[in-house]
Amino acid sequence: MKKFLLGVFLLTSLPAWGVLPYTATPAEEAMCEAKGMPRGKGYQGHYCDGLRFINRAYSSIGNKQEMQYYLSVAIDNFNYELNRAVVDKARQGDFHVGKARALKLMGRKGEAAAEFIKAFNAKSNSPDVYQALADHFHETGDQEKALEMATEGLKRSPNSKGLKRRYTEFGGKLPYPGAMDMNTPDAEIEDEVASQEKLEAAPAETTSQASAPAKLTAPTGPTPSIETPEIGSKTNPYCRFCPD
């Protein structure tokens, strides 16, 4: 009898796995492929699992028990990668954003805000990260920072429809920001390189002008009787400052 009651308790307390197996559905697999993070390929699988369980949590709104389970599984997957000794720095911002979204849905807004800041400091190139950051600052009332995130994201991902929409919604003026040259570390180095190129181009332009033959025009009036001083050298009588 005790075993029966224990079995009934376990069945009634089972959250998500009693409704939907852990294994990814075909739609979830397609979603991960579209995000560039297919399952079964190392850390990418954990990112995919985190995303799909967040989606399951959204679909379970109204069933708090199932929703909390899905969000806990999502956070575990994001933490697995973030706590590894070797972390993929290029996608670290994505993991922080995913964790922040799950924490936010749990109502743990303070922890979620901390994860959003970590995502910002990760300096990701992912448009998803900048969209999430723009939304976060917009929702917290920092409209200037929200627009800054949308602007910065468009410089890195100029074709992102989500960032374009946020840019205009948050007060950005057309045209959209130009794409950033991802081969240069930052704007200061770009300015320094541009200044150096101007300096290097200046001597070449001056030399080209100096080497051009002088354009002489025939006199239109009588030749003055005053003797003009001798200028130039024997080899170039038209150059005032040329050496002999």
C-alpha cells in the first residue's frame, strides 16, 4: 500500500516529463538549427536545450509547476556551459541572455538583471544578445541605453530585422547605422588608421604636383626694360629654390 501511494505521489508530482519527453521535438530541432546551435554538438547542445525549455515554459504559462520545471532545466543547461573551465567566449553572451530570460520568467528579476549585464560585458556579436539587451533596458526605463544597444547591434548585424524594428521604436533616426568593420578592434583604432593614411598620402600628392611641368603663357604686352634677376639653376631656370 505504501509503495502504491508513493507511486501515485510521484506520478502526480511529475512536472514536464510527465507531459512532454526531454527529447527534442522536430520543431525544436529545426529551431536550434536556425539559431546555428544544433543539438548533439558539444556546448551547442546545451544552448539548444536551454532555448527549447524556455519555449516550453512559455507554452506552460498557467501551469506553474510545469513552468518552473522547464525553467530550472533551461538554467541548468546554460550554467553547465558557463561553469566550464573552457568557455566559448564568442557565444558567452548568448548563454547569459538565455539564463537571464529564464530567471526573469521565474520572477527573479534582480538575478536576471545581473545576467543581462554579464551579457553586455561579454561584447557579443550576436543580434539576439543586442535585441535582448535593448528590450531589457527599454523595460527598465533606460530608453537611451535601449537605443544604444539597438544601434550597436545594427553596426554588427546590419540585416537584423529585429534590431531595425527596435531601433526605430526606441527613437532611432533613419538611415540605419552603418555596418562596423569587424576586422578592427574599435573605433579609436579606425580613426588612428585613417589619420595615418592621410599623412602618408600627403607627401605623395605634393611630390606629384612639384614634378609636374610648369605651365608657361606667352606675354601679352611689351617686355619690360627692367632687367629681371636670374633665378633657378643651369639645368632648370624655372625653379626658384632648386639646388645647382
